[in-house]
Amino acid sequence: MTKSSLLLDADVTIDFHRLGYWKGILANCSLYVGSVVADEVQYYEDAEKRKIIIDLRLYVSINEITELSASTEEMSMVSEELKDANLGLDAGELAMYSYPQNQRNS
């Protein structure tokens, strides 16, 4: 059976952890995360306001998720192409649109 592929942003990654879905998603999907998101996601707060650490770099290092990156040039090119759309993209979202096609299809 082929696993579904998911490209995760920071909010979804944090929600998957907070809601207890992370292990199931990890087991059943091929997960991709951008470098910006891997750096941005650090923890979530549980119901008692305790910080629960999220270490995406660990998952990357053991090949459980794939990290994608875009060069400054690629991000600049996409930013220029999308400037008239006024989408208000943050750095992570812009990077997601900038990943080279060969990374997205691997």
C-alpha cells in the first residue's frame, strides 16, 4: 500500500502533536516538512500549560520525515511571481511554494 504524502506547516504539525495524532500520521503517511517549519516548531502547551517539546530535527535525522529546502533565489523568484496576489505568506508558506519540483516528487 502506498502511503499518502503530506507537506506539513507549523500549525498543523503542532495540532497533530497536541491532539495525539502524530504517531498515527507518522506511521501511515510520508511526511515532508520545510526547513523553516523544522526550525519554527519547538513545542506546544498541554491542557495544564506545560511545554511539550517537539523535535522535528530528530525525525529528520532518523529519516522518519523528509526535510525540504528552497534556496534564497528560489524563494525570491516565487515571491516575485506571487507579489500581485497579495497572499500575505509567511516565510514557511513562501518556502513551501518554492521547493523545487524534484524535491516534492521524491
